[in-house]
Amino acid sequence: MRITVFGATGRTGWRVVGQALHAGHEVTAVVRDPAALERHNLGGPRLTVVRADVMDPAAIRPAVAGHDAVVSAIGPRGSGPTTVCADSIASIMEAMAAEGVRRLVAVSASGFVREGDGPLTRLVAKPILNRVLRHAFADMRRMEDLVRASGLDWTIVRPPQLTEGPRTGSYRSAIDRNVRGGVRVSRADLADCVLRCLDERGPLHAALAIGN
């Protein structure tokens, strides 16, 4: 496939890029700082690096044109008010619509979802987490709402707490509900899941939670 990755220099995004290249895909990485990918030793003839402002649909259209799928691994930083996830996905989807690209995988989070959680997580841990990360979660909810209303062939991937562990491929998953007891997963396995969603063409029009 030809895949465009937004958020390609983030801690999840560069792993999506690396694993996609290893699997033989052609990748266009949209970045603010091309040197950030070089620090991860990513390169080669199947990687195209495009420096562009993700918030400008016209600027990112060339990075989307002619591609089979788009991945957004853009996430909020810090605990203050933010609209980066919602604003970036709106821009990305506008560019996709203009170029006729339909397949989208967007990384969100499982923290603001309680369906599927055990009692301790649902009643004790999640209320605390949602107070601490209320701004980030509000942004992700809005992002998910925009994706659901887009009419695209979308999949939302919801990881729990992310770690720097290895890629195992042995994580669990659940559709439209959290993985009970799956309180963490590695960023490498999150990247693996994103690419599986593309390789397996689904699940479409669903939120896929993962966890160990």
C-alpha cells in the first residue's frame, strides 16, 4: 500500500512508519522537522518525507494524493486546553475528500471510555484519570465525533496507557468497548495494530480498543 502518516515523528508515529516500511509499504511521512525521523534511522527509497502544516488542508493535499490510506497518530501534549486532535483530523479529512482517498485509521485513547472496564477501573481509576486528562480527552472525543460523521472508511484505535516496550503482536482487542484488564500496551504494539487494521481492511466504522 501507499500510506500517508501524520504525526510521523511522534513516539507512536515513527513506529508506524518503521513497521510499514519493514512490511514493504510505501510511506509518506508528513512532519514539521524531517531531522526527527533521521534520529530513528528511518529512510530508504520507499519513504517520502514531506514538510507541511497539518492544519492547512491545501498544504497537505499533495501528501495524500494517490495514496491508499491515511494514518493519524497525532495526539495532545500537556494537560491544558487543546484542540489539536480535532483540528488536525478535520484538516486531514478535508484533504482526503479533495483527493478522493477514503481509508483512515485514527489513534485515540481508551481512557474516556468505560464500557468493558472492570468495577475498580470504571469506578475508581477512570474518574481520577478523566479529571487529570479532561482537556485531552475532550479533544479526542471531538476528534472521534468528526471521524464518525465523515463518511470515510474509518477505524479508530483506542490504546490504554502506552509503554516503550517491544512489539509482541499478542495484545487483545475489543470493538466499541475496552479490553477488560488491558490497562497498558506498548507503542510498538499500537503501531502493529494500526497496520493490521489497514492490512485486514477493518474493522470499518468501529472503534477498536487494545490492551495486554
